[in-house]
Amino acid sequence: MASNYKSSSNYASTALNKKYLEVYKPPLTRDTLSDETRTIEIPNKYDRRPDLLAHDLYGNNRVWWLFAHYNREVLKDPLNDFRAGLHIVVPKKFRIPGTR
């Protein structure tokens, strides 16, 4: 059974059984993501606001989870650890599956 999550959700590609999600299948593929990344310093205006940075970089605030995925060692808590001055790795491009 397909999941009922929106295409911007990190669970959109993960199958759903009658009650639970199946094994997590991240939407990060060669079709959705460039292999290229860059390191940025989080500016003050994005302190604890990964959603705003996701909107400015990728045009969609719901893909904030990309930062948590790429920076698992640094962002143990993806919201409270997302602090101004922190250097994080971000993908140069991201396309939501099912969109142009």
C-alpha cells in the first residue's frame, strides 16, 4: 500500500501496511538529488529555523529534514541544534519526487 504522505515528506516513498510504515525508504535518489553538496554557515536569521532555510534554498519549507539527514553527526536534535554559526553540509539541488 502506498503511503498517504505528501510528496515533500521524507516518508513519501516509504510503503505503508494496514497500520504501520514499512522499512524506511528515503526519497534521496539520483533522480531527486544532485551528488554535489556544499558547506554553509547557518546565518542568524535561520537560528532554529531549518524550515526557512529549506524554503530559501529549495523553494519548499517542508524539506527541512534534508539538513537532519546530511548532518546526523552534528544535528542530534534537528531543531534545537540548528543554531546560527554552525557549519552544515547541504545538497546543492533537491527536487521533490513527482514534481518538475
